[in-house]
Amino acid sequence: MEPARTMADLIRTSTDAYLSGNSMARRPRSSRAWHLVLSGVRREADTRALALASGARGWGYDSDGQHSDSDSEPEFSSLSPSIPSAIPVTGESYCNCENQSEAPYCSSLHGLHRVKDCQCGEEDEYFDWVWDDLNKSTATQLTCDNRKVNFHMEYSCGTAAIRGNKELAEGQHFWEIKMTSPVYGTDMMVGIGTSDVNLDKYRHTFCSLLGKDEDSWGLSYTGLLHHKGDKTNFSSRFGQGSIIGVHLDTWHGTLTFFKNRKCIGVAATKLQNKKFYPMVCSTAAKSSMKVIRSCASCTSLQYLCCYRLRQLLPNYVDTLEVLPLPPGLKQVLHNKLGWVLSMNYSTSKPSSASSSGSDSDSSCGSDAEACRRKRCRRT
């Protein structure tokens, strides 16, 4: 234990000496940015020293380059699923690619060894919407034909967010967001919101932006569902390589989340006659998310039939593979409603949820299907 303690002292001493030597030459008085950098470097030194003392492997990311009084230091012995952590979440990837498990540490400050992005699950070529370059926080940058959003390119000093470039009007909307960087920090979220959500409001505050008001819903990487400032345990954590799916049914007024193409649960109900946009937000430095699917269709008899077929044949990757249909019809259904015929609505356990009407839904299929039957009887 004594050698590890000595190593920690050496790291802190060298860090403080380096920073104090440079600060004599140029340090503006009352500089908030200086305090952010200083505290971030010291936290990094403490974390690396603790990792050396415990004999653990370097996990690459130790902080999101941020310092917030509301953030508590993580407990390395046992991390509660609902508590944000400086350690990236691992083991929740959609695939088994090596580069999704952890990122090697780089010796330079906040330097990250970037590897080529995994392409697993990215089969779609047509996208109903992409990220909106005109409606985003200042700390964001778009790549990959505006499908990939990069947050806080150098360091983080708050919360950045962005929305899609298309309003989700009447009908069925389904999209998938892939976590293409380590997931850590105060929060990284996927959800929806109206045009009233101010995406740049918390650019100097670390918070869970989506779900902070009544105009948005957000699923945090910690597994918490946020709405109206309240949070509910909703799912397990998600991390780098995870694919988070979102299904907004404006006809029946439901919002459903998926993780790695398996249903998590219905998050909200009674969302009819409202205009939403897909949204994501992040407080983590050098984090990124990518739209790998965005589909839309009207609520027609064809859609309802495909939805019902998928419920009757849930154990197949693609329902069209086992249906005795002509090749031409299969191709038409694949192009128009392939996303419906490949979704997995079965759940292993109920999920508590919040809604605009303070209702709760026990699973993806039960209450949503009851809602559909009720609507059919009315019409």
C-alpha cells in the first residue's frame, strides 16, 4: 500500500508543480476556466493513483473534463446503477467488437486513443431525418452527413444538446441512436422534446437536460427516466456500443424505448396532438452518438397488420423471412415497414414509467395493445 501512496503523492506533486509554474506566466485573475482545468487535472491524478493502488487496469476515461459541486466522487468498490460515474460503462454493447469494451489510456491530458467506429447494426441507407445543424448547442459538431453528433470536442464545461431536423408529426416514428464513444459523466441521454426546449440553456451547467421540464422526456445512461424534473428507475445502464431505439406512436400517444433492439418498456402515454423532435444530450467531453436508423410511416391498416404479425412471431429476427408471401410483396413491406417486422416487443420484466398523465405502463406490449384495441372499438 505504501508504494501506491508514494506514487499518488508523486503524481499530485508533479501536477501541482507544473500548473503553478505555468500559472506564474499567464493566469488571469478570477478565471473560472482555470479552476475547472486545475480541478480536472487533480481529479485525474487522484483517479490514476487509485487505479495504480488497486492494481486495476487503466480504463481510459476518468472524468468528463468537468467539475460540478453537484457531482459526488464515485465509489470504486461498488457503483449504483443510478449514480453517474467517471468510469465509462462497459459490457452493454450491441455487438462483441473489442473496441466497444474499453478505450486505452493516453498519457497526454484528456488524450484519447481513437479507434475506428464499429459498424455493427448500421444496415440502413435511407434516413427520414438527421441532426439539425441549426438547432443545437454551441459545443456540438456534426459529421457523417449530419448523422453523428460529437459533444465537447476538447473539454466539457456544461451540457450540450441537439435535435433532429424534422418534426415528428402524425404517424409512427422509430429511430435508433448508437453510442459511438465511452459513456460516462453526469449524463448522456436519448429522448424527445418539443420546440420549446432550450438546447443551449445549460451550456455552463452539468445536468440531465432532457426531462428537466414538462416539454421533454429523456432516458439516461444510468437507467433513469426523466420527465418534469422527476426521475424513475426504468432500465439497466447503457454504454459504448449500445443501440437505443425509440418508438413514438402519435396515434396512440405512446413513447417506447428499446435497448440493443429489445424492448425496455413504455415510457409515456397520452402524447396525442403534440409535436416532438428527437433529441440527445451529453455532458461528457469527447463523447458522440450516431443515428443509425430513422423511419416513419402513417398509422394505416397495413402498419397495424405488420405490427400484429410481429407480435405473433416474436422469435424471428425478421418476420418476413417466415411469411409465405410473393417476393415482390416482401420487398415492398421491407422497404416501407421493415422496422416494424424486426422490432422485439417482448420484455423479461415490467418497467415502471412516467407519462404526461401520470400513468404507468407495465410492459411494451400489454398496455400499448390494450390502447390499440380500445381505439379500434371506438373507430
